[in-house]
Amino acid sequence: MSEKINSKELAKLMASHLGVSLQASNAFLEAFQDVFEEALLRDKVVKINGVGTFKLVWHAPRKSVNVRTGDEMEIAGHYKISFLPDGDWNTKVNEPMAHLEAVELPGEGDVITVPTDTVEDIDSEMPLEENGGKADDYVLPMEHLNEQVTEVKSLLAGIMGDSANMTSEPDESSEVAEVQESIEENAVEEDSVAEETIEINIPQIKEVTDLVSEIQAVPEVESNVEPNQEQTVDDVSDELSEESEVVEVLPEAQQEEPVVETVAEEQMEETEAEDDSVKEEPQVPKEQDNEPQEPTKHKTCVWPWLVGVLCLLVVAGLGYYFYNTYYTGDNNVQENLIAEESVEPVDSLVNVAEETVEEVVYDSTYYFPPETGYEAYDIPRKYTDYIAYRTVTSEDRLVTLALQYYGHKFFWVYIYEANRDVLSHPDKLTVGQQLKIPQIDTSLIDTGNSELMEYVKKLGDVYVGK
Amino acid sequence: MNNKELVVALAEKMAVTQKEAAALLGVYVEEAQKVLTVEQPVAFLNAGNFEVKVREQRLSVNPKTKKRLLVPPKMVLNFVPTTVLKSKIKQLGQDE
């Protein structure tokens, strides 16, 4: 609310607009002022097209209490002014945000997915320039974690059955952290021992899965999570030191969960072992610092489980934190290393990415798989005629342009397709950029056609990368 | 008083035709709409100011389906009368 436009300035603007003298527009304003006030006080309502309706509302007298003295008093009846803006002006005012629409959020159960979703939604709704670089750095670890979370959750849900409901959410997430931690440890271990560990692990898994199937037959369900977590890490550390001992620990009935988790870990180890072997290099020293603490704790704190669990949670959190910082921080270093060592898979990945980008530039239309039923609209579109050329301003979004030129925000996909050569992503408009607004056949911008609307919405989701 | 009556009254007061008065009013509204932004309130005569208020985004829950909706932020036009006008209005008695 810094600079207010007062009536004088408005009079100047009017004068220059009409090409008349300042006196003339001032005279108009004076007359307007008189007429308005007179009319308002007399008729109690004044309607001005394009502005709105001013209305005087009667507030009936009411009883109240004097706050200071506590005496009863009566507030006299009086008029108050109310203003109802013209619909036209209201939409105009809201134009910069007109393209936003309500987003349905997933239920409260998904603690981990909810925050990331909202962040993404806000990003896509308000694609500000600052959002560009930072987010990309954190995407990889988060995806990494989310994948693991879903994997671990499905495993737990499958085996624990009813007891999954009894486990509170924080416990689950801490389990996840724990598992993550142990994965890291194992990955580190495998770096040093490389192929040997993998070879040893494979027979172990077979034995363990056999045992799991046996134990599953036992109807007893564990509701006590914390000791089991302890057990898990114990298992892991046992594994690390004496790799064949897992089988010995198993036969007890209490081992239901640990077994499951170790299975999960080992499965993930196997898949990740080779991919991670390059990435995990920088964290080796840190993880080794953490490792020695766990066995000692196990020996000294056999009775007070709670203390042990708390310590382990802290260690797990620290481990994950260092893992993240190393992972994101040393990206460049790792890339350099990779480049020097010329590791084949990563190089080929980069090449593939570049190639697909090039392909996308020339292929202006996305094709849905045939079973989705969008064949009628999934036709190649060629943009030859343009109704406008637009220089991007800081307030422009593809959706606002679509709203302006085609009458509905969903049709931004056409503008994006026509400008694929200059736009890398629908959210990444730069100020000053020249955009071509293509001429679109009226059948393709028919807002009454619900199938078409669904199609362009889906197409938009694909382009945004949801 | 509706818009038509306003134009008639304006034309009478300024001694111009109704057409001219309507055109002037149109230009005034157009200019006011043009300059009004979030940072820039616009004075409306001596009666008050037009301001833009931003309604923050909010979470709403459909009581029936329990679905949670993130309602996006919105900008609305707001009129703040001057104290002079307010006191004038307050002095009016009920005359119904």
C-alpha cells in the first residue's frame, strides 16, 4: 500500500486519455462527487456500471456494556456503507490468480507424501523465477526416500496385517529411517568387500525367506515395535561382523519383524549395490565413524531398551542427514570422478537424456497409449498460423495466456506445443521471451466438450511432468 | 440510484448531453481499473479508496466426503470509505 493514486492523478490520466484539458476532467470529477454523495445519502444505494454498487445498510440500535465502567449503554442505530464490486471488475482484479484452481489433497494418513505434494502444487501454481534451480538438487534424495518408503510400507503391510494399524506413524517413519541407515551401512560395507558380500547374501536370502514363510504360519502378531527395531539393527550389525549368524538368531518367535526387514534390506541392497557403489564413495569415512557405537551400546544397554532405541534413532537421523548432505553436496565431485573413470552406465544415461530432449523438440504432440480413449484428439497438430506474438512479462503464465486467447486455461498446452523450441518446461517462462500464440481450430478449443477438456487436462499433466 | 439515473444526473449537473456524460464516466471507470493494483490503491472521488486484498490460500474439508481441498489464493476488490463519508452516513437517521 505504498503509492496511492489520488483523484488528482486520476483526473490527469483522464485528461490525457480524452485529450481534454485538466480543468474539464476536474470539473467532471467535482460534478461526479456531488452527484454521487447526494444520491448515496438520498437513495441509500448507487450503482455504477463497471465499478459496483454502493449501499447503505441500516444497523439497528442494540444494547451493549461500557467496557470501562461496566454500565449498560445503547448503541444508536446507524447506517454503514457496503460495497459490492461489479463482477467484471472483480474478475479483472483477480486476473493474475485466475488460473489457480482448488487442488485435492490426499488423506491425512500419508504423512510423508502430503508435504511434498503441497510443495509441488504450490510450485506449479506459482512458477516464480526463483523456484528454478534450487528444487532440482533435492529431488533425487527425496525420490530415493519415497521409493523406499513405499516399498517398505507395502512389505510391512503385507506381513504385519492387523498390527500395521496399531503402529503409529512416527514409528513407521523412524523404522524407515532405520532401514535407510542400515541400507547405507550395508552399501558401504559392500563397497569395501564388493562382490564377496553379494555372493554371501544370496544364499542367506533364500534361507531367510524360507524361515519367514514358516514364521508367518505362527498366528502371534507383534505389536511392540521398539524392541524389534533394536533387534533389526542388532541383526544388521551382526551381519556386518559375522555375516552368517542371521540364521542362528531367527528361530525365536519374536523375530518376525526383523526378519522381514532384513529381507527388505537385502533385496534393496542387491538392487542398489551396483548403482550406489560409485555414489557412496564420499560417505565411507562418516559411516565408519557411526558404526562402532552400535555394538558397544548393544552390550552395555541390554536391559533399558528404550535408551538404546533413542540413541539408535539419533544415530539413524544423523546418518541420513550426512548421507543427504554428502549426496547433494558432492554431486559435482562425483560427476567429475565419473567422468574421469568414464563409467559406462552413467555416461550412457546422460546421453539418453540428451537424445530424448532433442526428439521432444521436433515432435510437437504427445501421444497417449491407445487404451486411454483419446484417439479422437490425439492427432498431430501443426502450428502454421499465429494470431499473436507475445513478449513475456513477469505476470504472464501459459495458463493466463490461454485464458486470454482461447477462453480457458486448460488450452495452454497448445501454446506450449507451438513454442517447444523456446520453452524447456511449461513453467519456465523467462521475461522478455517471444511466444507465438497459434491459431487453433474452434473444435479444439470447445469448452463445452467434456472429453476434449479431459484430454487437454491430461495432456497438460503430462507436460508438467506429474 | 442506478447507473442510468446517475448518468442523467451527471449530464444535468455538467450541462452536457447524456451521451457525453456516459462517455466521461466510462473513461473514468476504465482509468481507475487500469491503475488499480495490489500495491496501488485508487481514490474514489472523496468518498474513499479502492484497494485490492489478497485472500490467502486455505485448506477446506468437504464435510460430506472428508476430502481436503487446497483453495488457491484470490484477489478481491475492497472499498474503504473515508471517515468524512462515514460520519456523514452515520448521522443519517432511520427514515423508513
